[in-house]
Amino acid sequence: MTLHIAIIALGVLVFVVPFVVSWIRRARRPPAERRRELELERQRLARQRRRLAAERGLLAAELAAGPAARPGCPWCGFPIPPGA
């Protein structure tokens, strides 16, 4: 019985452990790849932040200009086509 356990343990050490170790090493990404992903995410967030700031600036400029500067009905804001 002890011999059977020893053979099974040796088989696990020879075949299973190296497979698991190589699988874990493949699963971990290299630091350079992780840095590149973080840099792309940072750039995406910066673009989104700039776009939102530009939209906010346009909205603020439109609100600061007052209702006379906006095309449309002065009471409800419904757009009136030019020439009507």
C-alpha cells in the first residue's frame, strides 16, 4: 500500500506539478503588457475627460449667452427652423 502511494506521489510530482507551474507562468502577464494596458486605459480616460470638458464648456457658453442667442422659441425652447 505504501508503494502505491509513493508511485502516485512520484507521478504527481513528475507530471502534474510541472504542468501546473507552466500554466501559472503563462497565466501571469508580463509587466510590460500590463503597463501598456494601463497606459491605453489612461489615454482613453484622458480623451473622455477632454471631451466632457469641451461639452461642458459649450453648454456653459450657451447658457451664459442667454436665451436670445439660442435659436428657437424664447419661452419653451422649441427649435424654429430658419426662414419660418
